[in-house]
Amino acid sequence: MRSVYWMLLAASVLPARAWSAPTTAGWEIVHNPPPDMCTAIARDDEKLQFALSAEGRDFFVKMWAPDFPEEDRSYEATLDFKGVAGGPVPAIGRNGLMAIALGRGELARALTKASEMTLTVEGHSHSISLEGAAIALDQAARCAKQPTLAEAPAKPPIPIPDAGDWTLYETLPFGEARACMAHLDGEEVDTMLEHDEKSVLILTGGNSMWAFPARDIAMHISIDRGPDIALAGRLEGHGVSMKVEDPKLVEQLRNAHILDWVFPQGSLRSDVTGLGVALDATERCRRE
């Protein structure tokens, strides 16, 4: 999955321009140096900077304000849309710039229907008109040579028979056209199963309210309250991912009921009953 953090390396919302063109309602479409990234800029001044971007198949909101926190970390933010329900969202911040992943689901659709958006971070709120945002987002997607929101909306997951609450995402709103990822909602942490291009199992623990800068970390997992097993982890965006290359460990996971995720800061637990059946479903999906 693409990192959502690299785009914050600059202190400004405004990206380097390969070329730019005006669009509706004062938005400016900017084609950025990465071939699959384009940004629709609505405002750029010393009081507020605001843009929407298409990065691969994913969409992002970016807003800078002088009173937003400058510390380089993740934040719990609130995104409210006038006339459309909003709510809490994770944001990655640096130097007063906040970036929020919209995806292609309810959040992105809410933005295209609303007339105004308000972003609140640690008590500081800024509002901006969304006039022309739907068209600007479509034009940013086409500029990045990606489908628009209407052309490729997020598809709901499919329940996996005989696997409890596990579901299967055949496709995701960004990345490869076919994902074949199994997902299980958990009280503390969600569990995801997918495979890389070499058919190696990728085990991910995540939470929609997490937003982490990308970095490598030392991780451990414990299966059914057994001994800790060391794995190399990649912390990024909403979760931590680990490659499981040992066939014996894959087999242990297939039969697991309780999975403990041991982070350097502490541990989280998830009930993963049905994991083996879910893993079989991902493998069948990849063969289709």
C-alpha cells in the first residue's frame, strides 16, 4: 500500500508543479512529479491552504493553518461537512499541515455532496467552501490517470461462509485492481490477511482511527496465549503489517483463536477464530 506520509515532506500543501490548469469555481489542478499524483488546490495564502489530491486510486484532504499543531505525528481530528454527517478521523500532521485519507467510501462521497467543510485539530477549527469540489476531485483523478469516484467506488466486503465475522474484499479503493484481502473487525484491533506478489502472507493489524508515519518496528505476536514470536513490522497509515514467510507459522495462524499483537508500547488482543477458512478464501480469490 502507498505511504500517506511521504507527501508531508514539504511544509506546504502546494506541491511541485509539472504543469497546472484552472478548473471550475477557482480550483487549480496541478500535475505533480509522481506520474499518478494530481492535486486540486482551492486556496493558498498565509491564513489557510487547502487542497484535494488523487494519489494512485486514493483521495486525500490536505489543509494547512498557522494554528494547527506543528509536531510530526498522528492526530485525532474531526471532519464535519455542512448538510452531511461527518465525524472523527485520523490525520497525519507536520508543520501545521494535516493530511486525511478519504478513500472512495462514505467520507469521499460526503465531501462531494457538502457545501462546506470544517476540520478541527486539538481545538483549532477552520472551515472552507466546497463549491466545485466534486468536479475538482474528478479532474484530479483523471489527471492522475485514475478512475473517478463514480467510476470506481469502494465495493462492500463479502461475508466468508463458515468463518465467523471474517469478510473478503475482492477489490480495494486504491492499489491493485484485485486485492483478495480478508478482514475481521476487532474490539481493540482489526485483523487483515493478504498476499504479496510472491504469494507471501501479509498479516496486518489495524484500526481506522490510527494514523502513523511510515517506519519499521520490531513486532511480536502471540498465538493462543503462547510464547511471543518475533516478526519484522512495517508501521504505516492505519496499521502494522508483517510478512509471514515460515510455513509452520502460517499453519499455526490457520488454527488460531486468540492473537496478541505485542507493540513496543504494549499489547492488543483480537479473537481471530475462523482465520484458516478466511485464508482459504483469499487464496481462492487470487486463483479466480
